[in-house]
Amino acid sequence: MALTEPISDADGFESAIRMESGRLFAVAYSILRDVQEAEDAVQETMELAWRSWSTLRDPLKRAAWLRQICVRRALRLRRRVLPRLWLADRLDTDRAAPLQSDPDLDRSYRRLTRQQRAVIALHYEYGYTIDECAHLIGCAPGTARSHLARALTTMRKDLQNE
Amino acid sequence: MNNRPDLESRLRAYLSSGARTQAPSGMEGRIAARVLGRRYSWAFQLLAAAAVLVLAIGLGVGVSKLRQSNAALKVSPRPTPIVTPTASVSPTATPSASPTPEPSVGPYPLMAPTTFTMVSVSTGWAAGSGTDRILRTSDGGADWNDVTPRGARLGNWITFFLDANNAWLASSLQPGSPTSDFSVEIYRTSDGGRNWSRTGTSVAGWGFPGAIDPAGLKPTSL
């Protein structure tokens, strides 16, 4: 379900949070592979979106706009050790973090840079082309292509060694 | 190269399982509270700033009115102590609404007529026991400058104004003061009150200065 309703006030924005934050969380989690960091990325996305909420005239573009913000926030998110510790007792992380069916691949994936993970996730999971991935990440298409190639090479090496 | 399809299929399965990861419970509510709560906090801060501004303006208006009410006589601040002869007359440029001191207004009540002396058309002095102030005008009474010697003890004051520049002050402690010191201190200025010097101390057994003899310039006890 896309954001198609004209939303311009706090109530509308709150409903947008409830509609979109799940999908944004999935994108952020595919890049960050951390539940709490993914929530932080979604929150920062919504904070940025709220500042410019009224400037986006076309509600049809809001979903794509939010996804782009979320991807870039996930790439730039700072690791916050102390808040994560404080939040640890509040979040149901055991329920949120799934068991990995492919632990070797998971280990190798986590060793990649965030940019490499973003290209892989957007390309293989969400079906974006390399050029679209570059646009979402905010880099040149050649750079995105390089991220993808290096990521695959790294993962192949890791998986061959294990 | 033979493991490339395997890697991509494994990646797709891995990412697909990751995409099904549930968001933490209550995430939407927390985010809404944080994001929109910050909006309200901004509004609250704006309101608080406006309140502080209104309070500051009100305070300024109040202080201004208080100053106006206390400025029946526009006098300069009291000069520096006489021991450091830096006291100077700070003329007030603005003419007073009531050119002569009013007995019931401000810190100069009930001046005895004898302590008001005009030594010329333009220059005059005014002082009085119980007021602890000596005033001087050089423009016929339009403006009055506070030329009080700050170091003078508060109490009974007797003054003698010889001319535009020379004046004397004899002071003792206020009657009823919890002390047995009844000495009388005499101060003199020769430059119109800019600087005062203590010219002497008279030890009196009992009493207060009642007058200054212009010839001897000594206080006599009543």
C-alpha cells in the first residue's frame, strides 16, 4: 500500500509512520542487520521527512522518497553503543531478530561494507537495477557496480574458505 | 564460477528471510512519539521564549516607572569617598520638572530653610540634617547635583556655605545611636563639592552640632 492520501498535518504524518515504517524497517534491516540500528534509521528517516513533509506535493512519490531517505540514513547511521544498551531491556529483540538459516552467508554478509550490503539488498531483494541502486544510495552507477562486484567476490572467497 | 548461481540464490533466500524480520513491537508508536513529540517541544520552547520576553518587557517597564517616580529630583549618584578626592560633580542635563527640592518627595524630606543658600543668582546649595545629602546648583536651581561627601558619617548634619566653592559640613552620629561616640567630624570643600576633605574632629562630651560659626568654623554643641 502506497502513500496516496494527501497528508499534511501531524495526524496524517502519524498514520504515514504506521503505514510506512514497517517497510522502511525491512529496508534498513537488510542493510544494517541490526534491529535497534534499523529502528534508529527509520526514526531518523521520519524526523527528516517531517521537516519537509509539506514540501512534497505529490503523495505518490512519498513512498519512494521515504525509501531513499531511509537507505541513506542507514548508510550514515552512527553506531550508538550506550543507547542500544539502554534500549536492550525495552525491545523484544529475541522476537524481532530471526534465526539465521544460512549462518555462513550471514557472517560473510555482515563483513561487507554498508554500501556493498545496500547494493546487494536493493538489487537482489528489491529488484532495483544498478543505476537505480546508485540513485538510491547517492553514488555514481559505476561505483554501485563496483560495490556489487567486490561484495560478490568477497562473499565467494568467504564461502569457499568455510 | 560454478558456485555463482548458488551464491545468488542463497543471497536471495537470505535477504528474503531478512525482509520478513518483524519490526520491534511498538516501534511506530515510539517513532511517532519522538518525532511529533519534538515538534511539540519546539512549540513549547517557542512559548517559553515568548513568555520570557513578555516578562522582561514588563520588568523593564516597571523599573522605568520606578525610576521616574524616584526621579523627582534629578541628582547624580553620590560622589566617591572623600579620602580619595576623586568625587566629581556629574551634572544632569535634563531639567527637573520641579526645580526646587520638594519636602515630601524623594530622599530629601523636611529641609530646614536655613540650609538652602543661594550664593549668587546661579549658584546655590541645599542640605539638611537628617537628609544626609548636599545638593548644589549652578544654573539657578534648574538642575541639582548631589555633591555629598560619601565618607561622612550619617547622623546630625550642619552645613555652612560660604560661596560658590567653599562649604563646610559638621556631622555627628544620629541621636540614639548605640554608641557613646559623640565626636563631631568636619569636612570642607573648596571646589564646589567636587572634593571633600576631613579637616578635623571635635570630641564632644555630649551633644550634637547645632551650628557652624562662620568665623571660627567650629561646631558648637547645643
